Amino acid sequence: MTDNWKNSAACASIGGDVWFPEAAKSPRDAIRICNTCLVKTMCLVAGMEETAGIWGGTLPAERARMRDEPTSNRKAWPSLIVSMNARGLPAKEIAAHIGCNERTVFRVLKAEREKTA
Ligand code: SF4
């Protein structure tokens, strides 16, 4: 993946401190900007392994949960897939993180949609 998406980042003209708030500061303003960002998904994919800062509107702890969920436990897959999908992660990336195939991701999302229909 190239870094071209960064040219369209909503944060491109804003100081980096907002995306690396100290523990005492709220990340709310940064996340609000992320939620309007056209390249939020690309940012999340790029920052998935990052242990600091806000990437794609997520905090380090949220990304850690996505990474560290016991993916060998298939019972955990639906909630993990739904959570990653809600964050805008593409099916291919979700499948790669979980260790399943894309078809499984689509099947789980379809089943979840049917539950709420
Ligand atoms: S999602 Fe947030 S951190 Fe990522 S590029 Fe957009 S504004 Fe910047």
C-alpha cells in the first residue's frame, strides 16, 4: 500500500499532537475529525499494528483488542468481524487479521444483518 492516501487526510494540515494525546487529554476532538475523514479506512489499515496514537479514529487499546482477540476461538469471530467492519476495515483486511477467508467475513456480516432486520 502506498502512502498517497495521506494527501487526502483530514489531519494533513493539523498538528500531530492532537493524534497523540497524553493520557490526561481527551481524544474526542481528534476522533471527531477522523469521523469526517475520507481516508479513514486506509488510515486504520495502515495503523492497525501501531501501539500509539489515533489511527482511523481508533485508540491504541481498541486496535489492540482487534489484534489480540483470540482468533483461534471461532466463537469470537462474529463480534470481532462486526467490530472491524463497523470501523470500516475492508473484508480482505478483516480476514487477514482473523485468519479466516473473505467468504467467512461476508457470511458473518450477512447473518448479523439478518438478525437485525
Ligand atoms: S482517519 Fe484520522 S488520523 Fe487517519 S488520516 Fe484521517 S484524520 Fe488523520
